[in-house]
Amino acid sequence: YAEANWNYNTNITTETSKILLQKNIQMANHTFKFGTWARQFDVTNFQNASIKRMIKKIQDLERAALPAKELEEYNKILLDMETTYSVASVCHTNGTCLQLEPDLTNLMATSRKYEDLLWAWKSWREKVGRAILPFFPKYVELANKAARLNGYEDAGDSWRAMYEMPSLEQDLEQLYQELQPLYLNLHAYVRRALHRHYGPQHINLEGPIPAHLLGNMWGQTWSNIYDLVVPFPSAPKIDATEAMIKQGWTPKRMFEEANNFFTSLGLLPVPFEFWNKSMLEKPTDGREVVCHASAWDFYNGKDFRIKQCTTVNMEDLVVAHHEMGHIQYFMQYKDLPVTFREGANPGFHEAIGDVLALSVSTPKHLHSINLLSSESGGYEQDINFLMKMALDKIAFVPFSYLVDQWRWRVFDGSITKENYNQEWWNLRLKYQGLCPPVARSQGDFDPGAKFHVPSSVPYIRYFVGFVIQFQFHEALCQAAGHKGPLHTCDIYQSKEAGKRLEDAMKLGFSKPWPEAMKLITGQSNMSAS
């Protein structure tokens, strides 16, 4: 199944789709068979915690609980949505067409022309969002049906169950509230900078920010407009992109650098086959591929791959570390029973690579790998660096929180299809303080223009991953004997830091996540402090 899925993702054709749908059914039959077997046990009084955990997990049939006809329909809808998203391109009147990666992504990141940005923003949503909309209500219905057949209230309930936290929603809301003041300050500062650049006719200093001006198609991270907001423009540079290009870095080199960081911590190098089998750049042979970066575990203990349409820049160097974090996790738990080959919770999987990227992004580390000329440019460079991190990390907080606030409410029925888009923008305004740059209607489906929605990938994991990566970073820096402010810490070559990560990753999903948290940080709660 994994192989068929990979073949489709790296070569979208009618043939690969057909094979994938067949494998999907075989996989579901397998899940159904073992799940039904597991359901004959009442594990309530099982003494062995590990067996109990395993059987409980196998009892959840996921989509395999659906009747055959509906399962087939559900698989087809998911494939159609993902294909629609991945092969989309938008065209100018003169006939030149742009795909999301790298064309539109690059335009959103580098253009400072209001109208050009508006064209890209609007066209992408007209092309993709509107095309996803017809599939979505049926997807919701079938996802809910599968969830209910597994004993959940609805699909959102089943997604939340992965965290094994009865008060998940309240706990996350509390974390969000703690982080909000920081975001509000950043928002006001950035709005003022945009006002300076685009003028009062486009920016209202007392209103929301138009969503297309933040350097990213979804306004989720803002580091690409760093040049518009930089506090000290004359301080030494902190972005490595220029140097990477000048020195002829390749996508492969970026992943080698990430691999090198992991091994410096005493962690595992990727196996030799990784380099042959991964897709580290967008193919030039005309194949349609799913460009959205992802890491793959083939569950045989030796085949691990990354699929990414890598661009040589600093942003993708961070993404490369993020994806290599997934691979490291796969390798660490490869000897556990298959049922436990997962992160302690989905947020853990997202956080591992990000933690390393926090060290890689420091001026100190970039200098050590020859990507910045000066190691430290004093106070001004420091403030610039913190602003750059805020644009990347703090800006992401409300977005990572709201995507599933929207989806959970779609699944529980409190947002109906008539209100999909209206409610999406209510949340985008409430949490991010953003507004659409052009009027929206019921025919628009803007959430569908974000990969994880048509691909049915839960999003709250990124919010959780964001919070815990800083807890991990703090604990690892301590383990590494770091002195001074946290933002100057680089854990490169610290075997002590590596050991803590390794111990937690090795647990996979075999223990509740607070135990893995404890191995890294010494305490078992999520905290935003």
C-alpha cells in the first residue's frame, strides 16, 4: 500500500490512481480483519498495559468500518480532492500558467505589488477552492459515518482522541490565550510596516490586514516579508538564502546538512537507500506530483523517504530539517510492533525536526556552516533575528489553531455547507486579524485551497508541535550546557541533547505522550510559558 501511495504521489496518472484505490481496499480489508478479531476482547481488565493499548488501537477500524460501497466512494473522493489540489495551475490571459510550487509560492514571497499578489491569491482560490467544494459535504458525511462506526461522536472527535486528553479543547484554548498577547503585538507592528509600504488606501491601521500581503499564500507564516518589517535594516544579514545560492547549494546538500545535524547529536544517519529513493526536487520530466512536502515510513525497518519540491532557500532548509525529523522518528521506533510505530502524539512528530531547525537558524550556527559572514552583530542583529523568528513562529500560532477549530465545527454540524466560507473568514478574522482582499461568496471555498483540507490531514498537530518544540528546545539546551539567552542556543554536537530526544522517540506510541514529554523535559505537561 505504501509503495502504491508513493507511486501515485510521485507520478499522478489514471493508472497510479487506479492501483492506489485497489491497494486502499486491500489495506482496509486487512484492517477490518484484524480489527474485528481485536473487537472480541474486552480489554477493561487486561493486566498488561502494553497489550491493552495495542488491542484498543487495533479495535479502531478507521475508514475500514465503512460498508464496501461507501468505503470505495470515500477513497475516491479523497483521491479526487488531493489530485485536484496537486495538479492545479492558474493562467494569465497571455497563456502562461503557474503552479503552486514553485511559481505562486515564489510570487507570494517576493512580489511587493498589491495587484500581482491579489491576482495570485484570488486565482488560486478560484481554481482550487471552488473545485474542491462539490466533494466536501460528502467527504464530511462519510468521515463522520466512519467515526461513528468506531464509537466516536463525529470525525473531529476521533481526530481529537489521538491526544488521549479528555480536556484537550480547554487545554489548547488556554495555551492559545497565553500566546495571544504576543501575536497581537506582532500583528500591530506588521500592520504598521505594511501601511508604510502599501499606504492608507490598502491598509487600515485600525482594521484587519488583507490576507494576501504577508508573503505566504495562506498568511500562515510571515518571514518572507521580513524586508518590509526589519527593525534594523543596516545590521548584518541573518538570512542564509543568498549565500546558499551563491555557494551552489543543491536540494540534496540541504538534506545532507540536516542529516549531519542529527548524526552530530549521536542520532541515526538516514540509510543509503534514502538518497536513491527519495524525491528531493520537483521532477523536470513532465510528471505531475504531489508537491506538498512529506516524510514516508514503509514499515519494513529500512525504507524511509522524503518527497519535497525543494527550492534552494532558507525557508526550505528549515522544512528539510522538519521532514528529516519525521524520518529520524521513524528510524528510532522501527523495531516496535507496527501498532506503536507512531509519534507519542501527532504534535511530537511535527516538533522533532523543528527543534533542530531552531538551532540551525541561529546566526551562530549559520556562521559555522559558512552561510553568514559574521557570527554575531550585537544587539541590532539579535533583535532582527528575534523578529525573523516571530514572523515564522508567532505568526503561525493563530493559523495552526483555527484550521481545526473550523473543521471540528464542520464535523459536529455547527458549521453547515451554506456557511463553510463565511465561518472560515469569521475565524480568520477572530484569530489572525485578517480579511479577504476581495469579496467572498458561498461559491468560494477558501479552506479547500489549503493542502491539509482536501488531503484530510488534521492540523491541530502543528499548533501542539509549535508549543512543545520550545519546551523541547529549552530542555535540550539545558542538557547541552548552554549558557545565555535561549535564542542563542545551538545544540549541534550535543550527545546529551541527542540522548533525550532518542529516549523519547524510541517509545513511539507505546506509552501515553506525557511519559515521552517527561523523558525530554523532566515534566509531563504542555506549556507555553
